Amino acid sequence: MNRTNNTDERIANMTFASVYPHYVTKVEKKGRTKEELHQVIKWLTGFNEKTLQKHIGGESTFQQFFQAAKVNENAHLITGVICGHRVEEIENPLTQRVRYLDKLVDELAKGRKMEKILRTR
């Protein structure tokens, strides 16, 4: 297995609940709210608040999290660099979706307007 496959596997098996507190901390440090974070996550995944809370409190891996999601049809509009990789060039679909989420959280933390984050025109 090469390094990319190891990374893909590690990401797939990481639980959403273990990463979620880091998302909250990141956005709140920059003056954004948990509600805004939830809005971004729900936009990407199609989850409602009840389903999102289930994943926050559960043991869903990112693989299970995104298997349950209906990824937004405009997710392909998320571009840029995250963790040293261009999200639009990531070949593994699950890793790409996780990095989409990372990118959206970064944009929220950087103060980008919600309309831009949610790719509304």
C-alpha cells in the first residue's frame, strides 16, 4: 500500500465525532458559530439537524457518514488547496468529500460570507 492509500484508509476509518469538536473550536476561535458550522455541514451532506446530531453523538466513521449523506450537487464547485492538495484533484471520492468539508470549515473560519461558502449564485 502506498502513502495515499494509507491516508485514504485512515480518513475512512476516522470517526466524525472525533473530528467535529475540532471543527467547532476552529470556527468559534474566529468568531463564527456552531449554528453556522451546522449550516455548512448540512448544505454539504443534505442532513437535517436530527441526523447530524446522531453522527455527532455516534461512532460513525467518515465512510459511514458520507455513505449516509446526499452530497450537494454543487460540491464540485469547492476548489482550492487543503492539507497541501487541491481538492478538485483528489482521486479517492471519500477523501475528496472529507476534504470538501475541511475546506468549507476553513472558509467559514476565515470569515468568508455564507453565500460564497454555500456556492449560491
